[in-house]
Amino acid sequence: MQITDEELTVERAEGIDAEREAAGIWARATARRDQLPSVAPVEEKLAGIQQTLAEVGASLHLARRGQRAVGFCILIPQEGSVEIRYLATDPEVWGSGGGRALLEHVQEHARRAALSRGELWVIADNARAISAYERAGWVATGDVEVRGSAGRAERRFVRDFG
């Protein structure tokens, strides 16, 4: 995919087509992150996306350049905060502002919902993602856990939006 000058937009999205777009991005991003020899089928990643979206208050947000989805996040409101459960951009557009736009969208979404804080968990050795979160004002906590089915240590990050 060629990066274009088309405006990058981020909006809430619903429905199976949006869920499949997110699952495809997640499959490509995790394959590149983990240096896998092939990309998992969308159906393999779709179940996790749908399971997360089934949580109370969960919402899917897609970043688009023109009509093409280039990133997504899933947000879950907590008491006074919002948790980013997934956040990924398509590897073909890494470094073009998609992640930054999603994080700015999270902050605006939280403000509109009167949520003053954000939190997320990131794989502890994912230096690329950690650097992006830190540049956007997220702060690592001392919380490290092995979470999810991947069996990899994850570190908790937080950000005050006040």
C-alpha cells in the first residue's frame, strides 16, 4: 500500500465488516511485530476482537486514510478511566501518524465521556510500541504480568487526561 496525502480520520465503527477490518490489521501487525513467516487468517483474530467487543461498553474505533482502514483500537470504559484493549496500525503505514491519531482520538473520546485517565497493557519487550506510547505522554507503571494466551509479560501504562 502506498501512503498517500489523504486525510487520516478516526471514528467509532460497528458491524462485522469493521470487525473484520480490525482483525486483518491485528493479524498483519502481530505477524510483523513477532517476525512470523506468515500472517494469520482474519478468522483466527476475529474471535478475540469480537470477544472484547462483547464486554460492557466496549467500542471499536477505526483509523482510515480515504476508504481504507489503516488502524484501530478497542476502548472499554472503566470507573473514571478508559482502557485501551487493542491498538494497532497496519505495518504498511507504520510511522505515518496512524498510531498517534488513534491515541489522540482515545484522549478526546475519554474527555467527551468525562473519563480522566487511560490505561493499557503492552508486551514488555515491544520497544516500538512502548516508544510510541511514551512519546504520546503515557507512563509505565511497575505493574508487569503475564496476560492473555500469548504467555508474554506485559507492562501497564497510564495517562492522565486532565
